[in-house]
Amino acid sequence: MKKTIFSLAALAGLTLFGSCNDFLTEDVRGQENLDTYFESEDEVNTYVGGCYFQIAKGGGWWQVYNTWLMSDMTTDDMWDGNTTQDDGYQDITHFMPNGQSSGILQNFWGARYQGITSCNLGLERIPQVNMDEKLRDIRVAEVRFLRAFFYFDLVRNFGGVPLMLTYGEGAEGKERSSQEECYKFIEDELKQAAAVLPQRSQYAAADMGRATRGAALGILGKVQLYQGKWAEAKETLKTIIDEKEYRLLDNFGDVWSVKYNNSEESIFEVQQMYGGDAYSLGGSLTVVTGCRNGVGDGWSWGQPTSDLENAFIAAGDTERLRWTIIKTACTEIAGETQFNKFIENNSSIGAITDQKFQDYKKTFGWTDEVYTTGYIIDPAQHKSSRIIRKYFVPLDDRPEIYNTDKIPLNHRVLRYADVLLMYAEACAESKDDTQARWALNEVRKRVHLSEVTSSGTTLRDAIRDERRLELAFEQCRLYDLRRWDCENGKKMMCNVFGPDGSFVKYNTGANADMYEQWNQGEPSDKGTRFQENRDLLYPIPLYEIQHSNGAILQNPGW
Amino acid sequence: MINKTALVQNYSLSVRGGNEKYLYSLSVGYYKNNSQYDYGYWDKINVRLNTEYNFTNWLKAGLDIAPNLEKWENTPELFSAAMSMDPTTPVFRPESEWDAANPMNNYQRSYNNQEWNPAASLARMDNKSTKLQVLMNPFIQVQPISQLTLRTQFGVNAWYQRNDYYDYAFHIDALEQNTKDKVGRNYSDALNWTWNNTVTYMDTFAEKHNLTAMVGFTAERYADWEGKAARQDVPGQSDLLHEVNAGTGDQFAEGKSTYQTLASVLGRVMYNFDSRYYLTASIRYDGSSKFAKGNKWAAFPSVSAAWRLSEEPFMEDARGWLNNAKIRLGWGKVGNQAINPGLFLSTLDNSVNYVFGTVSSRYPSAIIGQMGNPNLKWETVEDIDFGIDATFLNNRLNLTFDVYQKTSHDMLYARQSLLITGNPQWMGAITQNIGEMRARGWELSLGWNDHVGDFGYNVGVQLSGVRNRGIKFSGDGPVLAGDGLPESIIQNEDGGLISRFYGYQADGLFQNWEEVYAHTNEHGTLIQPDAQPGDIRFLDLNHDGKLDQADKKYIGNPYPDLMLGVNIGLDWKGWDFLANFYGTFGNDVFNLQKTRYSGASGQNVYRGTLNEAWHGEGTSNDIPRLSYNDLNQNYSRVSSFFVEDGSYFRCKLLTLGYTFPEKWMGDFNLRLYFSAQNLFTFTKYKGMDPERPLYDGNVLETGIDRAKYPTPKTFLFGVDFKF
């Protein structure tokens, strides 16, 4: 008996010990292991989908869309807007001394490097996968395009950044590359990608939304333009025009319509759709920039300035004005067939007899008609009492849930009108006024504006004005203001902002807009703190400066 | 909404009995603890049965079994929200705006900040759990000869847990809403077992040589399973429909399994000569599933010796006053593998989607889920200890003294890293063997017990101190930790004390413009151009005329210089009294809650902020002026403004009891007692609780006050009844 028990215990112990290394092997279950991934075409496709996901982190607004929106807020086109809540934007958009601490920029910075890391791994592993070679090359080129785009999105905001080019590369001691080095890298990558990527027309319907040759060339042209490489930009952009893959839509109003996602004008878009609560497949900007007092639940961030509105009016541009800005007390919203719902919504600010509306009548010279036939964007809650029409979705097109990451409106990253205007600018800068006028007038024709016949600096300025109106709220203005040289030898940004900046003088002067003047929840002196030697780039997030132990240097002026 | 008091009830009953062959004990307990909110409780019934049976004189077996049943409503974490909510916002909207269809919509959105209405959050709480757990510990012990014992023990800890919840749909504001209601159920169960097998040989040779030798093998496995299901859109308002089956909308499901294993081979020899000289040596060889192949196993030896000098013949004269004296010296290594499983693997996150197609359709995608660290290995803690135990004066006075040094080699730590690494973890944290850290400390415990007639008393004092120092951390720079402000609050560097706060030196407030303008360096550069009177003056330590990383220094240490425990016991004719005190001295707290003075983001501020904050020359030299945008970064810079002395001395427990005398009660034994926990505290600390911050975080990141559920005062009335 004793012996039996003894030997049984010993036997059991020995058997177990013998198989100990098996016993001690426990893989993570339910998640695929990276070491054994990249075995098939399907896995490559899934992985590349994830690289696209990184463009805007799905529909999440706080990593990428937030900074995209803030980019326009840092210009004369857009206020932070929401005056009932504290924001994290003012540190940056009002050029505050604590801009380095901006959590928004930190999130964006982190998100972009996560995207870059995904792409780095893809570029290392996909070429070794046994699959259809042609498709494999395309997938690699798509990832290459995305990585270049992510770097571009960093460099245009922060200047030169650390170039992380291999997966798992040590970050300690890594320094920033110069802006020139970064742009050189981005250009090379985009050229490589453009040589392989299919044209828009070559993709199957199910692949719509993937990176195209046009997208790679378009971003390449922009990178060249941003550096003032006029001849190269001109050539690149001309290639897109000559390859005739794109055209302007007939109606400007369709450009940002849900019904015209991935249109022939569109060169690259963030793909979004309504996925219910189960999948966050939609975009967020519609809700983030929506009217705070309805219809729908808007957050009222990012409001058009009257300064921009004035620019439309000065240009006689009624068409693009109505498709770009919705203003309080309006009696129609372009493209909205259920405007009566918006009139009904006026009760959200109280009854017509309430003191609030009576005060508005007195302050803004309104009549009762405004309440009974107009749409009131509450001046008390909105800095400019205006909201963006481009991101607005008419009631008929809204999905069941009007909420962030549910909106099926693709975000237009690059479209043909931008390419035409970039081409016009590159031509004008390289003294080819004929081509410049042609491209400029193509864009103007659509919105029934007269042909521009000028040349030289006047033509160049006309192109600049056109960019502002055509591409308002499309993340172009900030980078244009930062790069455009003016007659006084300064960047245009320095003439718009600063104590004597045009935008500051207008808003703090006697001719300021009555709504913007009345609501000081966001101070009208935005831009007075602008510093020429500091604010032509965003600050590198302080977190990164601190954690780099001195390797990553801050931009000047901080 | 938050109550000052919460009721705790605790009942227990135990019996024990047996004979030479059979021993048993049984206890049954019931515990109920209400939360300090209007929602939430914890209910527990536990039973413990211990049995042991001697079959023959060489074979015995036993079984401990302890089932328990717990039920609770999840206690919400709303302290911070309740503190931040501005007091001018009413709980409810005006009654005229009430929504008859959904009363959850009747709460008021904050007028001034983004905090969700905590009363509304509380009203929506519907989250209940039930857990059934069984602990079992059967063993068989064989003693073929009296010196040899073979024992095998198989401990099982298994539980099953169910959680049911209902998320209300509500709309208080665009930013405070849930568009669809959701009903869900989560299941989890676990089976953890530990199998210990030992062979022990114990013998005495030549009367004075005592030897114990043991070899053993142990194996452990921890398995967890989880399944979750939920569905949206429950029709109607009835509680009866709060079942997943009743949902009509989107469906949600999750499920996963986690396994961890450990195995050890161990051996130990203990020897003593004549109960005077002791020697112990052991070695264990541990394997863990948490490390990759090649790093799974590590060996951990230890050696110790002791000398009981009071047994020496030459000490015979001293026995009158020295009852026992022993000197100990030990060295040993133990392993640590307390990290999440699977961290050495790089994995994909398949939960993301993108969209492609002319007709948009979901495109299941994958991103990097975890960047693993294949080089992870065991952390080794090397311990050297020297100690003295002694009792004097008829065992009335006892003393224990220890000095020790604990060195952690290859310390396991999730280190924040640069965001350019692209690591998807929060703050780019990656778990690694971060380097070497050393704790050197001492502990002294003194006790005295005696009686004067019927009056018995005892007093004990425990004193200790420890210094934790980083020796060498891997990588270039210091190890940063502690989030909550734009920059990391804590810095750990090679050779320095750990977890110290690192930031700017605040030097009071500017009282007037002259002082603002006077704050320049030697060349007259204005150091704080954005400051106004009432803002904090920060020191420009390197005199370069601006504030940057180079002006930071260590501004506080969360670890105390001295820890003190005192306990006092008294008894007199059936009365008994017990008091425990505990305190720490010389430690700092980073009072992150001071940001609540700022009123930034329209949040509530502390009562009296208006008067406490600077509002004119000479009104304050601590709390800066209230401002809309804090251009001086009073509240966003890591600075000594936040650092406060966290020393405290607290009465942890007071108990007064009375046992009824035998002559009244006969065979019954009845004791009534009243006790109070955390009754009073002496501290200069201005936050809620000086004790709590040191429990948060980890060894390299502690001492930041995050306003977690504070240590509550508890009053207990008890009845002990034995028969």
C-alpha cells in the first residue's frame, strides 16, 4: 500500500515534469500572433485595411479629425465656436503660451506614428507573402502611399519629424530629421507608389476608396508646391490633368454630398459609412461641427468666421457661400428639403415671447419673422452664429443615429479642384500665366464666376483667393497661410494674425460682425498672441520632448 | 447622493470538534456592506469546513472546503464627478420640461462644464453580479517511517460569476446621452489549481543534530473564461424585458480564455545543532508561462544562519533577565513574474474595420494590437537580512530588530515610452525588465506586556524606515511616470531615490506688477512674460531667462522617512480595550486635486476658493488667482505648488469589549464589543485622505492624490457568543 502510493505520486510527478515545457506554453488566445501572420492574400488584405483605418482611426474624432478641424481653427476661416464649454483648442488656435501641452496635438502625433508603425511592418512583411504578385505589389504601394501621407500630415503641421522607417526600431536618442529631408523622403515614396498604384478607373467597384495613382501624384504635387518647387509641382499636377481620370462635378453643391462619396472629382477620401452602434464606421465632423441647439445633436465646434463670409461676398460668390456656410436667421439651407423642421427647432431656444428672443430682436435687429420663418443658430451658444455647410448632412440623408462615428459622409482629403488650383499656382509662379488662368477659370466656371484675365502678381493673388473660397474647411488654409510669401516679405499668416493682423484688426474694430462681437465666450482678439518666430509651425507635444531626454528638439520660440 | 455613512453588517458562527481519528471545524459567516452611494452593496455568505481523518498511524487525509456566495451591485466611481460638478446646476430640469416617457431625461446638463450629472449617472446604475466560489484543499499524507513524510495536496479555487446590466437610453444633452438602451449579460468562470508534492525527512542524530530535508514539486494553473452578450433596443419600460432575448437591435458578443501556468522544483535543508546553531539552504527552480521559450525557467537559491546565543552555557548567568536571544543572517533570491500573460508576444487587433466600395461595405481589418517584448524574463529580488530577536524580563519585554537590503534585478515594469515608437498601448507603455533597484531599510518592534493585579496591559511600538533607490535603469533616459498633467509628474533616475516628483520650483505668488517685472535673470530677461499678479512665481534655475526642462528639479518624495505603528491593549475584569495607531512621517503627496481650485473647464471648485485664491495684494501666497485661461500655467505645470507634506498619524482601530462573567453565564460565553476604524487622523495634508495616495500606482509611481474612494470611518457593534 505504502509503496503503491509512493510510486504513483513519483510517477505522476515525473510525467508532469517531463512535459513541463508544454505545460508552461500558453499562447495568447483570441488574437492573431504577428510572428505567424502574413501567410496568405487574405491576411495581407486584412492588414492593409488596418493601415487605411489609421488614416482617421475609424470614425473616432479625437485622434485625427480633431486636429484636422483645429487646423482650420488656426486660420481666419474658423472660430473654435462653442462658447458654452471649455475646449482644448484655444491653447493652439489663440496661440497661447501653453500650446506645447496640447493634448489634441499629442493624440494626433501618437495616432500618426501608430499608423506609420503599422505601415512599416506591412512594408517589411507583405513583399514576402506568397500571393498574386501584381496584387502584392499594389498592396505594398498602397501601404507606401499611406505611410507617406502620414508623414506629410506630420510635417505640414510640425515641420521636420523623426523618421521611423522600420518596425520595432529603437526610438531612444532618435532625432528629428529636417523638413527638407522629410519631404524628400515623402516625395520619393510617393513617386514609387504612383508608379505601381492603379488609376481610379482600374479599380473594381468593391475597391473604391483605395489609394490610386492620382492620389499619390496629387499628394506629391502638394508636397512639391508646399516647398515652392514650382516646376516639379507643375509637371506632377499636369500629369494628373492629362491622364483625365478626374473631372469637376457639375454642381459645387454635390462636392460634399453624401450622395457623391467617391465622385469623379474626388481623388482621395476617408471612407465612412453608417455601421450602427456595432461598428464605428461613420465619420464625426458632421456632429462635432453641428449646431448646438439642433436639429440633431451638434457640438458646435469649428464655426465659419464672418471674415470668410465677407471674402465670398467680396468675390460675388453666392453659390459657394451657400454651400459653405449656414448662418443664423437664414430662410433656407442649401440642399435641405425639410427646412420646416429647422424652423420648428427654434423652440429649443425658448418661446417667441421669452425674454431671450426679445433681447435678440433688440440686439440684432431681428423681427418675429426670424422666429417663424428662419433657422436660429443660437448666438449665445455660437461664437459666430454660423455653422459649416460642407459637413452638414440634410435630414433625408441622415442615418438613424445622428451621433459621432455614425455619419456616412466621406471626408474629402484631396479633390480635383484642389489639383487644378495647385496647378494654377505652380504655373503662375513659374510665369506660365496662360495655363494658370485656364486652370483657375475651370474652377470658377462651375460656380458661375467671371473669367480671370489678369496676370502676374494679380493673377497669383486671384488664385490664392480662389483657394480660400473653393477649399474652405478642407484643411488647406493653414498650410497655405504658412507658406505664401507676401509683398512685405512675410508669410501671409503673419499679415493675418499678430496685433496688427488683418483678422485681428477686423474683429476688434468697429466693423466687426454683430454676432461675433456680441458673443465674447470665445474672445474676438484671437490672433493677437501670434508670434512670427514661433507660430508658423505647431509645437512638438511636450510629452515627446520630455520623454526623448533631449534628443527631440522643440520648434523655435517655445 | 453620497452619504456620510454606510451600514456594514457582519455575522459569523463557528463550531469545532472531533476525536483522535477525526477533526473538524465549521464556520458560517454573513457580511453585508452598503456603499456610500445611494446605489451599491456587497453581500457575502461564506462557509468553511475543515476536516482531517487519520486512517492509520501512517496515513492521513484531509479536506478543507470553503464555498461562498457573493452578490453585489456595482458601486459607481463618482467621487470625482460629484466634486467637479458645479453647484449652480440643479439636479433636475424644471418640471415643465420633464419627459414622461423617459424620466432619465429629466436631469439637468451642467451649465458650466462637461462633467456628466452625477445624480443622473447614479440613477441609471443597473448592474448586478452574483459570484459562487469554492475553495477546496484535499491532501493525503503518508508517513512510512516516522522520519519521512510524503504529502500531496491539490488546491482548487473555482468560481462562477454572472453580471447583468441594463444601460438606459437617455438624452440630457448632445454630449450627455445614450441613444440606444442595451441589455447585457457577462459570464465568467475560472478554475485555478495548485498541486504541491513534497517529501520531507526529519531526524535527530546524536541527540543534538537536528536535520530536516525537503524536496518538492509544484504546479499551478490559472484558467479564466469569459463570455459576454448584449443587445440594444429593448421595447417598453418594463423591468421584465431587461433580458438579452428581449432586445431587438444590434447584437454584441465577446468571449475569451486566458491561461497561465507555473511549475517549480524545490529543495530545502534545515539543520540545527542543539537549538543553538541554525543553518538553512534552499533552491527552487521556477518556470512560468509568461515568458518566451528560453526565458521560462530561473533558479532562486537562498541560505541563512542563526545563532541562539541565549542557549550558550556562558549566557547562563544572564537568564534571569534575558529569556531568549537570537541573531539571524540570511541571503536569498526570489522570483517575480507578476505581469499580464502573453506580453512577450506581438499580436494583431482584429476588432477594427475600414470601408471600401462604390456601395460602401464594411471591410474587416487588423492593426497591431500589442508590440510584444520577447526578451522578458523573471525579475529576481535578492534579499540580505540581518536580525535580532530577544525577550527580556520574564518575557515581558520583547524586541525584534532587522536591517535588510532588497535588490530587484531585471525589474519588471511597464515603461512609458516615446510616442514615435508607434506602440498602441496608452503612453506607449511596454513591459520590460527595466533595470535594478535597491531598497535598504530597518524595522524595530518593541513590546511590553504586564499586569497590575486585575489590570492587564500591553504596549507595542513598531518603527521602520526604508530608502528605495534606482541603481541602473535600462535605456538612455530616466524612467518617467505619473500622468494627470501635460508632463509626467514622476522621474526615476539611476542612483536616485525612486518615485520622486520632478518639476518646477514654485516660489509663492506675484503680489503686484512690480514683482512680475522684477522676476528676471541677470540680463534682465523677463522670465514669465505671461504672468500677472496672483500667478505663481516659478524659479529659473539655470538663469537663461526662460522656463524649460532645465529648470526642473526634484520637488518631493512620496516615501516616508519613518513609519510608526502603536498598539495598546488593556483588560480589567472582563473589560477589554484595544487601540491601534499608524502613521507615516516625512512623506510628500502630490495633491493633484489642487487643480480643483482652478475652476478650469468650468468645474466646481473647493468651498471657499474665492477667498482662498489670490484676489489682491497680500491675500494669498499659495492659491493663485482665478483666471479663465491660466496663461501662467499655474495648474498645468508640474511644480512644487502641488506638493504637500503627507505625514499623518491615524487611529486605525479602537475596540472596547465586555465579556460577561462566568457566574452569570455558566457554560455560555458572551462578549459584547464596540469598535471604530479610522476614527481620527492628525495631518496637515489638505486633501481628502493622506493614506490613500501611497496605495495607488506602483513602486516607481506613487504618492499622487487622484481622489479615489477614501478610507472610510467604520463603526462596528459586535456580539460574540460561544458555547
